[in-house]
Amino acid sequence: MNKISTVLIKGEEDELTCIGYKRDTFKSIFSHIISILLAGVPYLIGYWKPNWSIKWFRSKCPLFLADTVILEEIATGQIISEYNFLPTKKKLTDFCPST
């Protein structure tokens, strides 16, 4: 399954949507050029609204490929948090050895 997003805490009052994003080279270059031409204003807006910055510099992708995820509350549409993942050289089997 290549899901771009999933619902966490299903059926509860505080359901969350988890959406995956991955760095996109073209969007990054384009966004940096626009930001420089606009005297850095988009960088300032991105500082105040990190979810906007993520959408400018990254593209949605399946969760297992994501280097950043956003947790959004379904009821209010409010962004709860963003998480950035660091690459690792360890394999999943290093963390969960078979018995």
C-alpha cells in the first residue's frame, strides 16, 4: 500500500491525519528563487507558518518514503505538529531482530 496519508486515533474525538512529504529538488530550487526575488518574505512567512514552508519545498509522498510528516486535526483542520526524520544506515531488521 502506498498511502500518502492515514488517519490516526480512528473513531475518537481527536482524530489526526498524518500526511507524508519528501524533499522535491525542483520545488526547492523554484521556491528559493522566488524567495530571493521577494526579498526573503516567503522565508519569514515559512518561519511563522512551518506547514506552508513544507508545502512550498516538499511534495506529498507515501508515508514510508517521507522525510517529514504533518499531523493535522481532522475536526478543526489545525496543524498539530511536524516531524522531520533523519536518514539512517540501519535496516529495520537491526531494530526488530527475528526470533
